[in-house]
Amino acid sequence: MDGSIDMKINLSVLITMLVILLMAIQGRVIYAFITDQNQLLLEQDVEYAAKNELSRLQSTLNYLLRVDDFRQIQEEITALGGSPNVLNALVINGKNQVLVSAKMDQVGKTLSSQFENKDIDLHILSELKKNMEISYYIENHSRQLIGIAPLNMNAQPGSIKQSGSGFVLLQYDLGWIESRAHQYLVDVAFPIAGVSAVLAMLLGLSLCFLLTRRINYFNKIARKVLQGDYSVRINSKGIDELGFFACTFDQTVENIQSKTEQLIKQHKKASLRERNLTVTLDSIGDAVITTDAEGKIIRMNPVAEELTGWSEANALHLPLSDVFDIFNSKTREKVLNPVEKVIKTRKIVGLGNHTSLKSKNNKEYQIADSAAPIINEGNEIIGVILVFHDISVQYKQQEEIRKSRQFLQSIIDNSPSLISVRDLHGNFLLSNKAHAGFLDYTPEEVTSSSIQQLFGKQIADHYIASDQAAIAEDELPEYEEIHLRDGKAHTFLVSKFKLHRNDEVYAVGTIATDVTIQKEQAEQLRRSQKMDALGKLTGGVAHDYNNMLGIILGYAELLSVHVKQDEQLKNYVEKIIHATERGADLTRRLLSFAGSQPGDFEKVKINSLVLNSVDMLKKTLTAKIAIDVDLQSDLWEVFVNKGELEDCLVNLSINALHAMPDGGSLKISTHNYTALVEDHNTPNLAAGDYVVLEVADTGAGISKENQTKVFDPFFTTKGEQGNGLGLSQVYGFIKRAEGIITLESEPNEGTTFFLYIPRYTGSIVGGDRLNDLKVSEATSNNNDKLILVVDDEPALMALAEELLLADGYQVMTAENGQDALNIISDNKIDLLITDVIMPEMGGYELTKRAVEIAPHINVLFVSGYSESVTPESGALEAPRLQKPYNRNVLLNKVSEILFDR
């Protein structure tokens, strides 16, 4: 209370005393004046109390609405409804619906239905609501004071709080004011006026004193309340206006004390929550920054301070972009501030995988973060919370893992093997390029598919069953599978491996390597090794057989000189010689197969050789076989034995004739070919330039099982018509020429032979030493010539000695190279006849050392078997005599060397 109330009370007392003194003169006027003034003062007091009560009630209800305490709201309204002179108290929403009322039957009704008796002017009430502040008006008709105060009723649906604004309405009864004024005049003023003016004066002075004292006491109590002491009370038991005021005042103070205690408790709880939140944020391992709705920082925890390099005090109210400086670690470009995106989208936003934070001290961290909106009860964004942490170590590890994976993936993708991994349900987890390419897909298409989608259920079930069987095995064996690719059967060597996770198998890997070429190469190597072994055996046998044939032939020719007069014996000797020559021819065939048949190599133009042979082949093959020739014009030259190459062409043509008994066509073609380091089309073919001679027929073809046998000696499918040596001779020739031979054939579709012959480059192993030989002067007297015969076969050496002695030559013999060198050192030898293959010291080594002793010595090599076509490197080049030889061949060759050169 302030001094204005004291003044009003004193004025009222004085007016009352004047009214008593003047009652007799102006009773009616004084009565009306006093009544009106007293009523006006009481109305002002009621308005003042109503305004204070509405202010208190507005604050209290707004708080209770915010915490959604319906029970407390009901208690507040009910308590007001029980207060003296308060007709009603209501809480009304923006739609004029009564939410809470001191009279329970009014809840849920609207103002229009509640005040349909027109006691309240709803139009005036609407105007008061528009002010959106505490307002009141006096309804003179019903003698009521109506007060309203706006309320914030934003809330979630389903609670007492509702979206939008509302108000609280109080109805005070003003009828008691008028009656109290009349009653006062009747009960006090008139009796006092009737007694005496003095008594009225004394009574007025006493009343003034008493009222002033009470009001001063009220004022003292009110000041203590204003100072925050809510424990004081007026405790007045009066029934007058001041008593009513004191009662209302005490009740208000009690309510304020109760609300204050609640607010203090709530504040303590909020403070405790705030402290707990602070401790939690400061203890969390992640960095946390919160901003307001404008993106300005309002809080940072210590981890955020450490990573950004900013203290919370320095960063407060700064834009987040000033403190949170982020960029792409790959491109070094700035990254959009996440707060802006959160505010725009109202969604949680995370940074990319390559985001770096640059701190205030220029230190960089690789971070992972997320930003989320902070939304209030009104669904408004009031800020953003940003949580991030340092993942520099993990990022570096992930980058290393990623690079390792890329490295391994690169290795896997560049592997020629088909590598894949499937889980236990048949879904592909990995597929390298070779595997995906074999399936005509990309690796991404394979890994996004299941085996059922790629192969269908039947094949998929087979593969899944194979995986399950592999899982059950302790050791996974390798096995072969055959798959068709581009119309050709491919053999794959398949191995499986199990992948574990937490000691359980979760997937099965497969590595399938195409070993088709390797198997073909292995088969060719096996065949080559078989042929080499057979050739060595054949060559060794033929060598010894040649020696025996040479002895038989030589002595048979000597015998023929002594039986010229006896026709029967001469006939026997001729038969022996003929049989020996047939044996020699067979030996040459065997040696040709074995690759041991010596021959003279020369530059050959295959096109010319083919053209020169066509007429002969036409006569041989007869008219039922059509010959077609397709020759490359700029064909390279080769270095081979021309006669052997002609024999090969004839053998292949005759083979074709037998394959086409009813006629057909034979095509002979040539072309140049360059083999790369790795040539899958022609396995076992060394890199280099080749001339390819193709001989193709349209005959019956060769079965798969026979294609690996056709070059074996004595193998034939012609029965008694063939001897099985034709193709073996071709094989022996191509081997000596350091080439290879392949074939392609299908039953009833013909056969094509491919002869790969190395291109002649002008570089031939071994030098020509014939020019170094000094030929002895020819003489008609053979007795002047001393010949040394060296052979490890005594019988053959004795035969050569006898044949040369019979022709008048002087002859010396030696069974090994060392004995021969001793003889050369001690004698002037005109001609050295030596076998090429001998134990300890061969013919090439012997001639090399012999020339060092006797530079002008003549040499004749004799051989039925040789491991190489050309002499050893650095060895002497000399004429050669093939075993078995007859008497005339030997003597003619010796005479040619000694006398014709």
C-alpha cells in the first residue's frame, strides 16, 4: 500500500463528518454525494485488486501451462472461485471455449452460450481481447467487474495447453459496494448525526486514527512482501473492507510463497540439470558446439575447444564458420557450413568421408560429425547442436586399407585366373575382371547379383552344393572343370578356399585357372620327349646297324670281284648287296625320324620348290585330286635340306591322297608369320619369324585320339598299305630345321598340316673351313698317298683299310682319337678318314687338333649318326660320307679329295 490509500481514507472520514454536520441542511444532497463517492472509491479498490490478481494469475497460469500442470490450474481457479466477491474464474482458449472454470458445469461451453443472458457484453469483451494485455471493464447492468489477461497456450495436442493464445477471465460482484455504502449511512452516519456533531467528530477522528493505523500496518507488511519476505501475514479478523482486503492479501502472499517455493525448487532442479548437462558435455569424448538459430556459438565443450583451438569465452556469439573451418581433404575446397543446411532442411546433417578441420593454430584434423536442429515446443528451430570427433588416425588407417584393397584388387583384376567369392546363399561378394569377363558381365554387375540370377536355379543349386561340400572338407583339393568358351572346350584347374569370420565360415572363394594351353603344351612336350627318347633309341640302333650294313656291303663288294666267273655266286652276292642297300634305306628313314640324318643345308625359296613340284604331284595324286596353290609373293627364305623338304611335301600329299579315296582337293599355301614371346595359337613355338607351309585336304580327317600319334614311327591307320614312316620323316625334318609342325583336323572335315620353318637371316652356325684345306697335288700313283682310317668299329675299320689297299693306297688305322693324333705327329698323312661319333674323342675334336699338328691335312668325315646337323662350333668343315657306303662311293670320294681339288 502507498500513501494514496491513506489520503483516500482520511478524505472519506472528513467527508463523512461534514455530511453529519450538514445533514440537517442538505441531507439529500450529502447522502447522494457520500454514497457516490464511497462507491467510486470501493470500485477503484476492487479494480486495483482485480488488476493485481490478474497479473499474479497470468504469471502463475502461464508457468503452469508451460509445465502442463492441469491439477494446479484447477486448484488455482477453484480457490479464486471460493474467494469473497468473486463470482467466477475461467480459463478460455482462442476459440472462446471454457477449459477450466470455478463452476464445473461451464467447462467445455463457449462464452456465447455461457453468457447468453446478456449479463456480459460479448462485443466489449472481444475488444478487450484484442488489446492482448490485462484489461477490465464494469458491467453497470449486472454490477460486475470483468477482468481478462492474455495467456500463452502453445502446447502439444491432447493436453490442457493448446496451440495459440487464450485468456483468463475473472468476474467480481460490485453489488455489495452500493449496499455497503447505503448501509454505512444508515447504520453510522444518521445515528451519529442524531446524537451530536461533536460525537460525530470524535467518532470520525477515532475512526480516522484506527484506519490509518491499520493501513500503515498493512503498508508495513506489504513492504516486507515486496522485499521478498513471504512469511509475514496481516492476520486481520475484521469483516470490513480492510478485513476483506487483509484476508485477500494474506491468501495472495500464501499463493506467492507457495509458487515461489515451487519456482525455487524447479530452479534448483533446472540448475542441477544444467550442471549435470555441463558435466556430461564436458566429460563426453566428442566435441560439442551449440549455436542459436542464427548460427552463432552459445556453447562449446573442452574437446571442441581443443580441436578448434578456440576457447569458449572467445568463441561465444561468433558465427560458427569463423571457428569451425572445414574443407575437403581431397580437393582442399571449402565445405558448406552444416548449420546452414540444418536450418534450411530441419534435418540431421552429416559431413562427407573426407572432411578436415583447420584449427585456429593451423593444425588439421580429419573429422566425422553430425549436426541436428534444436526445436522448441512451438516447433521452431532455436539452435543447432554440432557433434564431431577426431578420426585422423582411423582415416589414415582406412586410407591405407583402401589403398591396400585397391592394390590387392588391381592384382586380382590383372590375374588371368577367374577369381570369385560367394556367401553361403550364393550371393557374389567379389568377382575379378577375368571372372566377370568370362561371364560376359562387369565385376559390378556380378557382385550385385546372385548365382541364381546369373545361371538359373539348376546350375546355381549345383554350385551351392559344391560350396557346401567344400566347407565340409578339412583340406580343399584341386579339380578340373571343362567349360565351353567361343565354341571351344576350355579346361580349368579349380581350387576353393574358405573365408572365416568369428571362427565361422561365411563365404567360399574360387580360383579357376584356364590350363587348356598348358595341357596342350604338356601333351606336346610329352610327345616331343617321347619322340626324342624314341629317336635317340632309333638313332643308336641305326648307328650300329649302319656299321654292320657297311661291313656286309663292303665285303660283299669285295667278294663280287672274286666271283665274277661264277654266275650263281655272283647272283648270290648281288642279292646280298641289294638286301644291304634296302637295309641302308630303312636306316636312313629311321635316322630321318630321329632327327639324326645328316644332310646339306642351303637357302631355299619354298614358293619355287612348291611350283616345281606341282606337276609331279599332279601325276602322283591323279586327276581325282584337285591341287590349289596359294603362295605369298614376298615370302622369306629358309635354310633347310632342299631334298628333305621335297620329300616332306610328297609325304604330306600322299597322306592326303589316302584320306580322299573318292577324290577331293589339296591346297598348298605359304605365308610369313611372326611369333610373339607368348603365342597361345602356336604353343612351344619360340618367338621369331617363320615361313608357314600349309598342306590342307578335304579328306576323312583324323580323330582326336590319333592326332597325338600320327608322328610316331610305324604308326599307321592304312593297314598294310602304309609303313608308318612318312609323317615321322616329316617330323624329323622339321625338328632338324628347328621348327615345329602342328595340325588341325575334324572327322569328315579334312586335315591341315602347318610347318613352321625359321626364316633365313644369313647367320649360319659354324664357319666354312673348306677354303683352309690345302689339297695335295694330284698324282696318278695312289701309292704316294698315305691315308689314316680312324673308327671305333674294328671290322668296319678293317674293311675300309682293305678297300683302300686294294686300290693302291698306303693305309694306317687307329681305333681312337689319341692313337690317331700320335700317328699324325709321326707321319705325313695325306688324308684323315674319321668317324664322327667315337668314345672319348669324337671326329670333330680329332680334326681340330689334327689341323693344329698338320695344317695341310685333308679330312673325310664318315657317319651314320650325328647329334647335330651342323658341326660343332669352330670345327673344321669337310666332305662327309654317309654310312653304309659301298666301295665305289668310298674310292670316288677319296680320289675327289686327293686329286680333283
